[in-house]
Amino acid sequence: MSHEKLLGKQIVSLLFTCVILLGAFVVLSPFLLAIIWAAIIATASWQLHQWSLRRCGQRNGLAALMTTGIISVLLVGPTVLLVVFVAQDVISLTHFLTHANAVGEPAPTWLIRLPWVGERVLDLWDRYLTQPAQLSSVLDETIAARLSVIQDTAQVLLLNLSGRVATLFFALWVLFFFYRDGKKLIGQINLIGYKWLERRWPPYVHQVPDALRAAVNGLVIVGFGEAVLLSVLFWACGVPSAVLFGVATAGLAFVPMAAPLLLAVLGLVLFASGASVAGVVLVVLGLMIVLGADYTIRPMLIQGGTQLPFLGILFGIFGGVVTMGVVGLIIGPVILVLLLVFFREAAIDEESVSLDFGAHGEAPGNRTRLTSDQES
């Protein structure tokens, strides 16, 4: 066969492959986020599935159902509790506004003591809440002009919430099949990897499960503990809606400097309201919790399973959030782990010498290869 015919067949084969992959991406794109989350959860909780498999007498379908049920409770339970607390806070706010509109609510004396914004906030309070029926009159004047905006916003929020809930339940449904057929799927992926990458495949594929588990542990365990500690701290310091603010602060901790800013605002409000000691305690202890959790404990947990340097973990976490959203918290460190494996692979001199790999490397001058410790 001539070189031109062989090249033409290779081009046709490549185009055929690209068309299939593009078509699959178009079809699966509405479900891609749920599939990614299901794959991440399945990889991180695979040891839990093995435990379920032993408890169910190696009946794979029953074990997959059992593990999916456990994960569902762990995910849905805290979500339901959060919704309950948020609903309680919304009801309390509604009662306050209704009371202010009925009989009026005098402004707290400490509002004027708020730095920079005290006078502005006091003026808004006097305009809308001090006298009866002020709030309803403003709403009556503006409701017609803003009705379409309110309707559009409500529709967007409803669709967004419905989409999130649908994604969660679809991910749990896909998770069951990942548990049930995980071994076959892993075998097929490894066959494809070996076919296309040959000896390059093992160092990469061996790093991914540990990196995913470490990232999930750093996200879930540290995030949950941080939210609980902050909620208790806010409650002890007299912050209203302590659980809501605690969860919000733990979530904002993934955005650089957002959580310390919220802590500073809450501390200033407490200080201006006369609870100066509580304000100082909230800011100091809150910063200790946030900085300790997000800049020490979480990177240490992730580092233990990824062998990434501390700075690389921070780049992976924050860079992943900025570029990919919440899923980037996990995908970001994993991508940098693969980059680290690539650098190790590129540093190997096939003839004689490799760079120093640290604890797992051999002394320069010896012929080196990726050992099982480096591959895992």
C-alpha cells in the first residue's frame, strides 16, 4: 500500500473517531455534570462499596444499591437540614418585616456607630421601617414597575434550583450503575489507556484514585467541620441565623478573602451593637478557624494523597474554583497531580540518569524507572 493511501486512511479514521466523540459529547452534554459528579463520588467512596459488597455476600447489585443509599443519606440529609434552617430564617425575616410595616420598628441605636456606612443604613431604616405602612407604600409604588423583573428572577431561581435538584438525583442514579459495573468499566478504560499510551498509562491512572479521594476528603470533611464550628461560634456570639451564616462563611472560604471579609462585617456589627467582646472573639476565632481549615488542614489532607507541594495544592483549589466552579475544587488538584506525574516522566533519562524524585527517587548515576511506589 502506498504512503499516500495509508495516510488517507489514517485521516479518514481520525475524522470518523472525532465525529463519534463530538456526537457523544453533544448527546451527553446536558448530563455531563451529573456524570462527572457520579464518577468522582464513586472513585472517592469505592472502599465503602467494597465494604458493602462484603456485607451483602458479594451480591454486586444489592451492594451497589446499599452504597448508593448510604451516599444519598449523607448528601441529601445535610441538604434538607440546610433548607430547613434557611426556611426558618426566611420566616423570621418575614415576621419582622410584617411587624415593622404594621406598627413600625425603631432603628437600633448602634446603627449610627457602624463605620463608613452607619449614616446611610440609618437613613434607609428611618425611610422604610420606622413608621407604620412605609414599607407597604413603597412596595405599592414600585410593584407594578418591578413585577416583570420579579417574575423573571423567580423563574430563573426556580429553574436553577430545579436543575440542581435534578442533577443531584440523576448523579445518584448514575452512581448506582458506576458501583454495579465499576470493575468492568475500569477494565475497559485501562485497555484503551494501554492501547493508546502503552507504558505511559500506569503512572497516570494509578495517581487519580488517591488524588480524588484526598480532594473529596479535603472538601467534604473539612468543609463540614468548618461549617459546624463557625455555626457554633456565631451562635455563641449572638449572631442571628447562626447556621445560615456559618454555612455561608464556610462556602465563601473557597473564594480568596471572602470569608475573612464576612467575618469582619459581622464583627463590626456586633461591636457597634455594644457586644464589643463578642465581636472581637468572633473575628479572632473565626479567622483562626477559616485560616486553619482552608490554608492548613485541607491542603494537608489533599497533600497526603497527592504528593503535591503546598503551593500547588492552593493553586489547584483556587484555580479550579475560578475556572470550573465547585467541581473545580476536586478536578483542579487532580489535574496538577497529573502534571506532576508528567514532570516526573519527562525527567527520566532512558539511558542512565534521572532527576531526584525525593523520597522515592534513586541516587543520580543509576538507571532509574518508575517504581510501584511512584506509580501508586
